[in-house]
Amino acid sequence: MIRRVLVSCLAVALLGCSGGDDDVPEASVRPSLVPTTSLAGDDAGGAGSTTDVPATDPATTTSTSLTPAPGADLPSAPPGQEETPPPTTTPGPLPRPSVRLSPFGPFETPVDIASRPLDTRIFVIEQAGRVRAVDDVSDELVLDISDLVTFEGERGLLGLAFHPDLDVAYVDYVDTAGNTVIAEYELDPVTAVFDPQSARIVMTIEQPYANHNGGDLDFGPDGQLYVSTGDGGSADDPERRALDLSSPLGKLLRIDPLGTADTPFSVPSGNPFADVAGADPTIWAFGLRNPWRISFDAVTGDLWIADVGQGTWEEVNLATAVDGRQAGRGANFGWSAYEGLARFNEDQPADGAALDGTRAPLVPPVVVYPHENGDCSVSGGAVYRGERFTDLRGWYVAGDFCSGRMFAVDTTSVGTDEPARVVEVGSLPGLAAVSPGPDGELYAVSTNGTVARLDPA
């Protein structure tokens, strides 16, 4: 039966936690925000310090347009790949949500949840290498690959995505050799139990260090699989991989995981660098440090990325589905030329160019916050599009692993002339993710063992 051990609701008051450093598992964070930096009081407001960034620096703009920089030679999407942006939400500002958390558990170091089409259960991802299907009456172990997984620090089973049309699922884990593996499993069509004999390796990515593995998987509105990868680890992007188009590290990859008779996966039409000499053809976007959690807005198709910072700034990135382009196509999110809005590695190009000179749009973060008051590692994050919680609809909810603080971004305030509107909505120590369930409701996941649904207070 469902593990309803933690039954008390967590109030909106936030609990401060001690900060961390680069060795802290970066599946968690707690934010103070710039452009909306101060979270004191009712709404977070006011501009944070950007004194480290020249006023003329392209990263200071609040625009989220994916229009290429002047002189860009980013390839266009092929015919048939253009998308008409779906309708946006009603004009803001949105009503401020009042949130309570309804927790259940315990689980063993959960890091996220996933949903399967036409299945009402929540699939809880445990970092040690297990997946549990949970509802009000059952708790079933559907996958156990703990013997294949290195479970320590930022390593383990990190991501899960169910195919939108087929009885197969994909997992992202760090194997016993320390490398990232994307694997496919066939499912029992009724129980969704994974068939261990069907395991097929789709992709293996060599990891030079133990941290910054990214690890999220998400099928986009286009039906393709998106894979988030960290910059390889250590600190400061030592080999400068994030802006290197020849490396899959520090990227968002886009693949068709079903593959062909000759290849374990294929490169979908429209990948921006598929025809760029020397580039990894699977790259969709780049310039990321450790994109722990990504999500697509179910209504607009916009892409949200919570990218864990180095030692000073955390950031939330947004790529909008505009100009007939799929969200994030060819986008450069700036690391390690920038950490947040601040210049970081001076030897990295500041004008939006990748290291090989290929021009690409530089997309600055829509929210950044400093390592203060226990914040140290951002955990994404999804836009609420459910039906039960009217006042939360249209808010992007995320938080910080180290402090446990949860915050919400009014999506109607992003891309305007004013700073994005950010409010605090709760606290969950060890916050690893905020993700939608099968009914569109949001669930917060804590590595301390709890999954909690966001309900109206």
C-alpha cells in the first residue's frame, strides 16, 4: 500500500539550511533571485547586483528570444520542422498561490518522478537504481538495476522517461565504470514492469569526473528524446567542454532513441549542428554546467532548464517556442563564459559564439540568485498546468537543494521590461525536483525520502 508515513502538511514558511560547495550533490538548491533577487516579503522584487557584467554585455538582456545573434550562421529548420507556437496563458500578473505540501513515503533517496501515458500511478526514481510505481493502494517495484549503477554523490539512477506511444521506457544512469548510460527497456503493457532481458544500450557518454552528470530525460512536444548532460565535472569547466560543439558534455541532446537496424539511435531532422563539421550531431543546445532538471511547458512548448551554478550564482533558463522554431534549438546558455549574468571564464567567447566560431543565440537566464542564506544548488522545476490548483496555474515552480526553499516564477512576467516576478511557496529539505504527475499536478521530491504533492493551502 502507499507509503503515507509523513502526513503533516508543510507550511509556506521556509527553513534555512547550510550552504554547500562543488562536492555537494547538485540535485538540490535554494534560491535568492536576480533579476528578481530578493525573496523577502510578499513577492520577490527588485533588481539584484549585476556589477560584474558590463551594461553593454549581451548577457544582461532579459530577452528570451531565440533569434540568432547578428551574423549568425545557425542552420534553419528544414521544411516541415517549423512549429507554430501554441497559445500562451492569459495575461498576468497571476494570482499569488498559497501552497501546502501533502507528503507521502518514505522512499530511498528519490531524485524525481515520471509519468506514463494513460497510467494514473506516479513512478518514483530512487537514486540507488530502482523505480517504484505508486498510487493510493499500491507501491510496486517495477525496475531494479542497482547492480548496474554507481550510487554515490551525484551518481546513480538520475532520469526516466516513458515513450509517448510505445510500451518502452528510457533510463539515464551512471554505470559501474562511472559513465552515463541511456538504456531502453520494454514494459509489460498492463503492469509497466520493466523487462530486464530487453535492456538495450542507446547511448554511452564518457564522464571524466564524478560530478556534473546532468541526467534528466524528457520527451519533447516533437516526440523526440531530450537528454541533459553536465559539463563533465570537477569545477570551473576545466576542459572547456560546455561551449565545445565536438563534446556532448554541458549540453542538451536531442535524439530519436528507437534507432535503426544499423544504429542504436538516430539524429532527428532539424538538429541544428548535424551538418556542422566536427560538431556532435545530437546537440540541441549548449553552454550548460549541470542541467539537473529540464521541462517543457505542456501548453506553450517553452523549455525550462534549472542549471546548477559554480560558487556564486544559480540560474533558471527559459527558451521560448517562438519564431517558428522549436524551443532551445541551437541556443547557447552561456556557461562557462558566464555564471548567471556574471562573466566567468575570460577565455570563453562572450558574444554568443561557440568555440569553433559557429554563431548561436546567447540566451541569458530569466532568474538568478546568489549563494546566500543556505542556497547553493538549484533544483527544477515545471510549469503547473493542472486543474485542481487554480491559483498555481501558469507558475513555474522550482527550489534549492541545500536550503530546501521552494519558489515560483510568474511565467506571464518573463520577457517583459520588468524583472520576473518570483514568490516563495514552501520548503522541503533535500529538494531534488518539482515535476508533474500523470494528472498534471506538481510533486516535490526530497532526497531525504519524501514525495509531496503541491495542494492549495
